[in-house]
Amino acid sequence: MTDTETAVLTAADTLVSAFARHDRAAYFAAFAPEATFLFYNLDRTLDDRAAYEAEWALWETRDGFRVLGCRSTDRKVRLVGDVAIFTHAVETDVSVGGETMTNNERETIVFSRDPAGRWLAVHEHLSAAA
């Protein structure tokens, strides 16, 4: 594994760990402001981080949404210049409306290196696992 692949996996671990803790500040800090989001359970694409933050806040207030835990497996990184494509299987425990459930999904997160050398997520695509 190259140093770059290790750096991307570290960035992915930071993002997933913050999500698993329901740490909104740390989770959203892992995304560039211009990041886009495509979720199978949402009727539209979220065109930037601010739109996702607003959606997340709505889920919390309207639905009682809370992430209880998250496990990432089958992790792969593909490097394309200063872009990295991270894919994994993700199993997430959430509470919605007081009910606990586990979601099994596949996710692609595209990372880009910013001018300071930090790998930030610039696109997330979440799909239901087959």
C-alpha cells in the first residue's frame, strides 16, 4: 500500500468514525464545502455540504435521527491523480422515531487533495446493498 492510499484510508476512517459517533462537526469537517451527495433514500441530489447539513438537521428535529454505530468493510481505494475513489460496504445502526434499525449499504466516497495536502470528501454516493 502506498503512502497516498494510507492517507486516503485515514481520511475515510476519520469520516466514518465521526459518523459512527454522530459527531456532526467532525463528520461534516471531512467534506469540502462544494461536496455533492447522492443518497438512494432521498428524492434529490444535495448540491453542497451546507445542503446536507440542513437535511441532517431536519432528520434530527423532524425524525429524531441518531447514528448509533457504523461498521466499514470491503474497503478499496483507487487513485486517479489527485483524486481517490474509496468504496466500502457499510452497516449502520440508527435510531429514527425511537426505533432502532440497521442499514446495509454500499458507498462510494470521492476524495480530493486540497491545496494544504488534506484529503477531503468531494462526493458521496450511497446505495442500498443488494
